[in-house]
Amino acid sequence: MTRERPCTRLEWSKLDDEDLMIFYQAGEMQAFEVLYMRYSGRLYAYLLKHKLNPEGAQELLQDIFARLHRYKEQYNPQQPFLPWLFTLTRHLLLDHMKKSETVLTKRSQSLEPHLLENSECRDSNSNGKEDLQLAFAQYLRINKVL
């Protein structure tokens, strides 16, 4: 471990993640900045890969680094930093997906009565594709997407 505090940005960037976390735990914000610069792009790409839109990924990325700050004292520098960071990321992503699933379930439940109301208006010869198109159009109208 490096015991001497780095002076230049280059010296900070040469430190390994674990040393940066030790400095960050001691209150050195430059260590946090290096970690952010080192991993924010990679985490953002990871979030996008998991079907988040750019705004949602950016918001979750901020939450990840806020959580890193909140739990920095719980990090053990004897353990590799990157798996710890990705564990934080994965937990936040899963929480986000669960919340999104709950919102979608509530929206689809609110959509069901509207579908039932209009199901009597359809021709008995309509097929599943037409039903799906009608349901989707009603969903968009109800949620003011159109």
C-alpha cells in the first residue's frame, strides 16, 4: 500500500483501486474523483446493457456512487475493490428493476378494466394480433403517450 499522499493528478491515477479507497476512507476526495473517472463509463455501459434508457442509467450511476460514498467505511481494502463496486451496482440495478416491475404491474392492472370494457365492441372474428394492437393503443392512450 502507498502510504505517502500523491500530489499530482498523474500520481493519483497510478494508484490501485484499493489504495484509492484507503485514501478516500481517510477523506481524500481526489481518490473518489479518480475512482469515478476510472469506473463511471464502464458502469454506465453495464447499466445500458441491462436495458436502462440513458436517463435512467445516468440516475442509477449517481445512486451507485452515492452508495459508494455512504458505505466507504464498510469496504475492506484487503479485498479487491472492483467486485465490491459491482456488487453495489448489481444490488441497485436489481432494486431498480423490481420497482419498475411493480410500476408496470400496477399500470397493467389499471389497464385491464379498459380492455374489458372494449372487448365487447370487438368482432368475434378478431384474432390475437388485433387484440394486442388494440390493447397497446389503449395503453398508450391511457398513459398519455400519444
